[in-house]
Amino acid sequence: MDQSEDRILADELAALGAVGGGSGLLVRVVAKLMRKDVHEIDLLVPLPFDEAVERVSGVLNGAGRAVETLSVGSGEDETIRVVARGGVGGLNPVVVTARVLKANEASSEVWLRAAAKEGLIRQRAGQKTAVRLAAQLSKAAGADRAYG
């Protein structure tokens, strides 16, 4: 990944702080010190690799703004990253990373990771976003097994 989760989250929180009339620089510094709520889920989807990438991209792009997509030259590994909104009122940015791996000709594995910064009040935005998107991915791709 070109950008770390922490940097993306700090930048997103700084932008929200600046819109609210605060100092984006101060918010960025404080955000780097905040703890992260991270949740990971693994899915096995009964779709060929290319179709699985298309479905995962569709669900993630519907949930947030694309940050980056990284294809590994083998054509059997692709990573998609978006910034979604979570927490109360959707004001907490959540970095969602999905890595799609070719399992065999008829199925693919999806590793889903959601991370959000936590303030004094724990919202578990990373966990809730990961669970919500995993459910959407399962429905869209017909996944038969999820763990994490």
C-alpha cells in the first residue's frame, strides 16, 4: 500500500476538522495519537477471480470513496482500498481494505480489513463497518463461509 491507514485516517479527520472550523493541522496531530479500532474478516466466495474482483469493487465503491487499487502482476491477487463513513452520523472515516486472492478456478478468497480511529467514546466503527461490508459482500458474491 502506498499510504498507511494511519496517514489516511489522520488526513480524513483533519479535513473534517477544517470543515467544522477547527485547525486541520492540530486534528491531524491528535489523530495520529488516537488508538485504532481494527476488524478483519475472511470470506470464501464461489466466484472466479475476475468476477470476485468486480463484485468486491462494486460493493466497496458503493460504500465509500476509492483511495487506491493495487494489482499484483500475477493476475491472482488484487487489493482495493476505500474510505467509508462510520460511527454516529457517518462522521468517523473508516479505511476499508479488501484483498482478493484466487483460490482455484471457481472460487476466490477475500480478506477484508476495516480500521477507524477511536476517541473517548468507543464507537467500534471499524468493527461495525467490516461486519456490514462482509454481509454485503456475502450477499453479492454468494459466499458460503466467513470467519474473523
